[in-house]
Amino acid sequence: MRQQPTFDLRNAISNNRLVGLWRMSTGFHLTYLGATLTLGLAACCRTASYLLLRHFIDHVLGQGRSDSTLPLIALGFVGLALFQGVFTFLSGRLAAQTAEGIVLRLRNYLFDHIQRLPFAYHDRTPTGELIQRSTSDVDALRRFFADQAIGVGRILLLFGVNLAALLHLNWQLAVLSVVVMPPVVVMSVFFFRKVSKAYEAYQNQEAVLSTTLQENLTGVRVVRAFARQSYERAKFERDNWERFRRGRRLLLMHSLYWPASDVLCGAQMLVGLFAGALMVMNGAITVGTYVAYAGLVVWIIWPMRNLGRLIVQMSTGLVSYDRVAKVIREEREPLDEGAPEPTGGLRGEIVFRNVCFEYEAEIPVLKDVSFRCEPGQVVALLGSTGSGKTTLVNLLPRFYEYTGGSLTLDGVELRKYPRHFLRRQIGIVEQEPVLFSRTVRENIVYGVGRDVCEAEIESAARAAAIHDAIAAFPDGYDTLVGEKGVTLSGGQKQRVAIARILLKDPRILILDDATSSVDMETEAAIREAMKRLM
């Protein structure tokens, strides 16, 4: 795999969006500069072909000459067209290389960054919102670098080169050809602001729709079990209608801009061509100059009209930059922060002293919890639903930080242990275990950071009373588990999760109602395996 330029994208964040986008392209500046320069050379070749056409009309056809210069002029047209094509290709290739490289790095960074964000952030942020920002918004940034930013450079280069050529031909026609530019730019800036707000509202609603779809597909069995298809369809249609309404407003902004700019630019071209024709009839300019002007003016007026379009479309890239930057600004969970890891391993003595915790300020979830767990001891937490049992055990791997009291592990305050170290020492089997859409083998070895032989995998599966069920599958341990383990029964999923923990062999084992989906005989076998493990 090709290595991407190493760059912490948090350094690209800026309140000035254009500055932030420029920083985001760090490592690709020279490539992008090459794309711009080759684009300028392509524009020069195009302009030179019109000037050569003027020379051909005035000095060859106009004087009735058809001598040896004719093949040279023909060769000049072919050469200019060839060079223009080569430079245009190089520009597009370099721009695409830049855009795809930036986006590849951005997607990888976002995926890693989101995984490192604290649990509290994921608790308050819908999954669909994160998916939207990691896909749709990132793709908008790809279009910004691949098409829009380089397109603005192309238009400015075309305008500068062709305006210089027009000034060389006739300065009066050159001035007349740019009269419409200020109104077009002003109109573009006006629509830019309107489209920015409309696009942001559209993206926010699309994130809501993605969240609705993701929740519905995840809970499709519950929806069918309660026969709530009609309710969910109505809910989706409401969200989809709102997305349609906001999208229609966004398209209205574009549809208002295009006719207005077309009228202005079309009128400007007609006036310029008419004035040029009058000057030819009055003998102020030659026929060759007029033909060259007719070709060059197209590459001034219509590119400037497209500049307005790009300015309006760039608003989507700038809005997407803000949405992505908002995620990147979130502080990561410091996995390695803490005292050096103990060299002798953990004994597993856990002491809670007046531990308190609250998800939101002034709303306590745990208050003055105190108890001791000796190494090798089994402690059961009993309480009604919602009493905070899961919250309490989530403090041990530092998924959340306790807000009061003292929590020690082997006599050391828990906050002094690096999170990464703690999570390697602690194994958790949740009430609703999560399996990945991979093979059974890959799910069992998921939590082990070393090479594992087949005998170890089968031993863990036997201890979890799942080996016989796996062996009965057509592909055995290579059976592909569906999304969230949908191809397995509830009991099978829990036993695969238990086998995963048994193979990890953690110093501290947390079972959050982990045998709720197995029968009594299987639960007894699992308990025996747990005793051997401890």
C-alpha cells in the first residue's frame, strides 16, 4: 500500500475556511501548483492558435499568398492543438492526484479520529451524522479540489491570457468585453451566501435521514415483530420530504443564478461582436483581427460566467469543510496518557471508595459507591434496571471518568493507568454482544493482539460451549457471520463473545448479564469454564 504524506489534520483547522483548505492540502502543494501551471500553458496554446489564425487570414489569405508558409501555419495549428491537449491532460491528472490523495488521507484520518473520540461524544452524536460527514462531506471536498478550485484557477488564467491578447488586438474591444464582469461577480457573491446556508440545511437534513435509515435497518426485526412498518415508513417519508423541500430550495438558488448570468453574458457577447463588426466595416480593424476577437471573447465571457457558477458551487465545499472540521476539533481520548505501565502485571485488587459519577452536571447516576474486590474474587452487582450497574463497570476500563471519590486498582488510582493498558487487561462481555461481519474465527481472535493457533481457538470455543455448533456449520470456523451476528442465534452470539474473552485471558473479567441468552445447561458449562479461567 502506498504511504500517504504524514500530516496531523488538526493542524489544518482554521476559522478561515480557505486557509484551512490550503493547510489540508499540505504535502500536495507542488503537485497542485504543477496542475495550475500546465493549465496556464494550455490556455496560452489556445490563445496562440487564435493569434495564428489572425496572421493566416490577414497575411496569407488576405494577400493571396499560398507559398511555403502555408504548411508551416498548418503545422503550427496542429502543434498548438497537440500541446494544448497534453497540458490539459497533465493538469487534470495532477489535479485528480491531488484531490484523491487529500481525500484518501482525510478519510483514513477521520476513521481513526472517530474511533479515538470519547464515549461521551458518541453518546450525543447520531451515527448517521458521523457517516454523513465521513462520506458525503468528504466527497464534497474531493470535488472542491478536483474541479472547483482548479476550475477557478483555469478561468482566471484564461481570462488573464485572453484579455492580454485582446488588448494586443484592440484595446477598445478588450474594454468593451469585460464591462459585464463586475455585475456577474457581485451576483455570484450574493448567490454564494444564499447557497451556503441552503446547502448546510440540506446536509443537516440528509444526516437526519441517514440516521433514520440506519436505525430502521439495524432494528428491522423489532419493526417487523411489532408490525410497525407503516409507522416507520411514515416517519421516513416525513424526513425524506423535508430533505426534498430543502433540496428544492437549493436547486432554486442555482436555477435563479443560471438564467440571470446567461442573459448578462449573452448580451455582452452580442454587443462585443456587433461593435467588432462595425469596426471592420469602418476599417478600424482587419477581418483577421475580428475573427481572432470572436474566438477570444468567447474564452473571456463564458469562463467568467462559469467562474460565478464555481463560486456558487464552492460554497458546498466550504460548508463541508466546516462540518468535517467540527469533528476534527473534538479532543481525542488520550489512550497512552498516564504513569508507565507496571512491569509485574496486575493482581486485580479493585477498591471503590465513595465513587460518584454523572453524565450531566448536577444529575448524579452513582453516588458514594464503596466496595472491595480481591484478586480472584467473584463479585456480583445486583440492582433494579437503570440502577447504574453497567455504568459502574464502565468506569473500570475508563470508558467514562468518575466525578468523585476514589477508585484504585492494585492500590493505584485508576486515572494514573493509561487507558490502552487498562483495556488490554480487562475483558468485557456485554448483555448485547457485538459481532463483526467477518468469519467466526476472526470474531473469536478479535481481542487478541498476537498470532493464535487453531488449537487455542477451538479450546476457547469448547470452554464457551460453542465449538459443536460451529463445527456443524458447513464452513465451520470460516463461516461468515452476518452484520452484528445476524446469522447466529442470540445464545450463539453470546457464546462466541465469551469465547473471544476466554481467548484473550484478561486479568479482570466483566460479565454484564452475559449468560442471559443461554439455557441453564449451557450456562452451567460456561460457569465451569470461567472457574478454570480464574
